[in-house]
Amino acid sequence: MGYMSCISPCYGCKNIFEYNPYHVPSIRINDVREPVCEACMHKINAYRIDHGLDPFYIYPDAYQPIDEDESPEVIN
């Protein structure tokens, strides 16, 4: 048994971070999903709440490794 995670820069702050490739929040740029780190997502959600908008949902396991046998729910 092993674990899997992705490591890449955040689209927002450019810091390198680790994440679950199936549940990480992302933004689409030219039809490519670009991951967004937890710190940036908290800033985005605070801004949205301050402006009367609902926060974006963040999966509880978005920034955790997953079991290598775990099948993806969504990958687009």
C-alpha cells in the first residue's frame, strides 16, 4: 500500500504545495486546471464572505495524500 499526492506551485501565490489531485480547488486557465493552495483559498473565501458571497467548498482531503488504490471521483 502506498500514497499519492501532487506537488506544484499555487496559481495564486506561486508557492509550492502538496495536494490531492482529485479534490484540490483549482481555476481553469485555457482549459487547464491550475491548483490553488489552502492559504490562497482561505483568502479568496474571506473576500467572498466579506462581499456577501458564499465561500467556495474545500474538500476535507484537498491538501492530503490519497491511497494509491483510491479511484478518482472527478478528474476534469
